[in-house]
Amino acid sequence: MLIDRYINNPVLTKDQVPYPVATVHNAGVVKFNGRYIMIFRSHRLNGRSILGKAESRDGFNFEVDKEPFMVPAREGVFKEYEEYGVEDPRIVFLDGEYLITYSAYSRHGVRVGLAKTRDFKSVERFSLITEADYRNIVIFPEKFNGLYARLDRPHSEISPWSIWISYSPDLVYWGESKLIMKPVQYHWDEMKIGPGAPPVKTARGWLNIYHGVFPTMDGSVYRLGVALHKLEDPSQIIAVGDEWIIQPEEAYETTGYVHNVVFTCGAVPEEDGSIKIYWGGADKVMCVGTSNIEALVDHCLDNPRKAM
């Protein structure tokens, strides 16, 4: 087993949130000043999403702030494009600050917003970095030839729900986009794929933990897999692990707001070579499991499939 589920999962539920919400899921997680910071998505009781914040000393036992971390903007250009909610944050540390990408939903579709924070007490909306319809954007924690890089997933039936890479000189204007990974027919991720946690740098490449979706007669199943990108050129994929690394099996993953979902937005590499992977279970609760980074890299290389 590549991922060991924490025995006391789920690590966060709606009952631990001190304001009314229906769910807790799809959280970005990072370490900050020796503590684990979790920015999680919740459905309000009207069905629209907000972002909350929780902290932990050990990465397993979290305490939620008394107030939400981000709610839909009430003024400016962000107000129009966050009207229906803010969702699925990813967090990366770069240039001395934490960058948070999130999905902004409105009557115009879904765009991706970028916010910044240095202390997780205040947050500044920086830019809307896509048009509609995009989601699942993760930014690499390093620049390449002076450019920021991101993985994203346009909503497109022409090149169905595939992973692209794009670059930017300033985090506002993005281009040089390239399709780098596609779903595989009658495979566990044949319906759609998308970036999950921000990529993790290893000696053998960038480890990309992504989600894949398979359609069944009983609805879609969301699982996690891994791919390995070249260190100096992340647009080049070295290998994609042929098999998933985790699928919905426990009751908190198979039954909930959306059944049969394991969906990650965050993973924390540790100094001992282990990694904590966080995932939303059934779009209702937050879970965590531990793995070994080198074992995940081996999983890509030992039994790979083609990226395209």
C-alpha cells in the first residue's frame, strides 16, 4: 500500500467548524512557522462555498479559526467573478510569500483567482489568472528561466479534461501554454484528469500528485495518481504511474456530499523523506495519509504509462 491512511481519519469535519457549514473538504495545506496550515473549502447552508483556516502542530489534529479565511468578494472586479463561491485552494511558498490559487465561481463560469499572504492572518487578492472555464491550477514552487510555471486543467471536450502547463513573468499574464498529459481510454483516469497538490521537488524530478476520474453506471469515481516531470523542464513528463495510488474505500470516502471521491489539493513533504497527503473524502470531510516520496517516484518509473 503506497498511502497509509491516518487511523483517526477524518481529521476535520463540519462539527469542528465554529460557524454553520455543511461540508469540509478539498484543502490546501502547507507548513508555516513550524505549524501546519490548512485552507479548506466548505459549503455554506445555501450551497455556496467559502474558505476556512485550521492549524495543527502535528499535521493530524487541527483547530479551526473562529471566522472564515476567505468569502466571496464584496467589491471590485472579484465581486462579479466570485458571486457563487470560492473553492479548492492550493498553496505554494515562492518569493517570500504564500500564493493561493482558488476557483472563483459566478454566472460567467469558473475562473481561477490568485491571492497572496505572508502570515495567514490577512490575505490579498492579486489577480484573476484565467478566463472561464478553468480550474485545478497549481503553481510550481520554483521559477524556470525566470518564469513562473503552473499546471492547469481547461474544461474542454476537444482535448478532454487534460493537464496543460503555462508560464508567466509576473503571475498576471500567462502564456506559452502546452498540453502535456491526457486521460487514457478505459483506464482509471479515462474521463478527466487534473492537477492535485502543488508539485514536490525530488532528486529525480517533480512529483505531481493528480486526480483522475472514471465513469461508472453508479456515477464517477475520483482517485489519485502520480506523474514525474523533468526538473529543468517541467513540460516534459518522464513517467506516469499506470496504477492509482489511492481510491475511495473507507465509508468517509464512499458516502457523502458526492459519493466515491478522493480529491487532493495539498501535500506536505517532510525532512525524513515522508509526505503527508491530504484529501477531501466524498466532498464532505478532510482526510490525511502518509507515504514515502521515493516510493511514489518509483511507482511512476517502475510501471509507467504514456502521458499522451
